[in-house]
Amino acid sequence: MLKNKFEAVNIIHDNELSTLVPKAIFNESAIADYLKFNSKILKSDFVTFDAIERNQSVNVYIPYVNINNYIFDLFGDFTYKHASTVLIETILESDKNTLEPKFYINVNHNRFEIIIVNEGKLQFYNSFEYATKEDFIYYILFTAEQLKYNPETLKLILLGHVIKDDALYNIAYKYIRHVSFGDKKNNYVFTEKQKTNHSNFTLTNSF
């Protein structure tokens, strides 16, 4: 595949080294300072950002420079974003006319993201590391409690590496009444059948 020619190349960097900053207070000359509050960074780290116009915020992050250099050597010019930028943009676009609050949970292999949208606006975003299903549900319930959401009424929508009746799904369903899976937000037709419509949510909405 790497020997093929492509009209455009887009790289999605997926790591925990990112933070959201309101556009109104964003200062590009102090870009590294925003990450210091949440992540351990080195002076040699390259820091960049994505603008998220829908909610007037900036996603500051550290891309994988070695991967960028490798892709540039192979294909020349390309574009790149952070995975959380794609996730937030896609959810905000799909829920722009939705009034009720929704809890989106995007699951990776050792961490997950919580995205809360209320009245079509981003209310909360954060990333959490987890080792057990108890870690997983703790962060969800703690976030709900802090934001005064009732587990009996909130709508929890699962994305990513989670399927029905696995450990994460079962513990979520045990403590939260309304649990469902997200659906793809595009009309792409794949030559190979996807395992689920939600498992590669960020990837399939990145182009």
C-alpha cells in the first residue's frame, strides 16, 4: 500500500498529549505552556494545534514527528490532525440540532475519552487511562456526578473498541440505564464488512 499513489494523504495522531484551549485566550507563542498543565513534555517536543471552529476552541497537541517525517519522505505534502479533533468535530456536527445531553465514550485499548454534548455544544472533554472495568466505570460515574447528571436518565453512547456483552459494556449497563452504541456518521461503502458501525468511528470520519 505504501507504494501506491494517492491524491491526498491525511495523518491522524492518536495519543493523550493534547488539551483544548478556548480560542479567545489562545496565544500561539505560548503554545507549549498549555500542555504543561496536563502532560509531561520535553523542550525538544514539537507542539502544534488544530482549530475547531464549531465551538471556537483550539486543540493543542504533540504529533508523532518521526511518523510525519516518514510519511513526508514517502508521499510528500500531507495534512494531519489529532484524533480528538476529528472525534469532537464529528460529534458536534452530528448533534448540532440535538437539545438533550449525550455522553459519548470512545474506547481505546488502555484509555478512553468522554465527550459530553449538551444543547448541541461541547460541555466536557477528557481522556482517561484505565486498566480494569472498574476504572472505566469509576471515571464515567465520577464525571456524571461532578456535572450533576443522573445515571438513571443520562444517555451513554459507546464508540471504539467495545462490543455488546463484553466487560466494559456490561459494567456500563449495570450502573447506567440508557446505554447504546454510536453509528457511523458518513455514507462510505467499504469493500470489507466492518465489525461494527462504531468500532472505527474516528478513523472513518477523518476523511
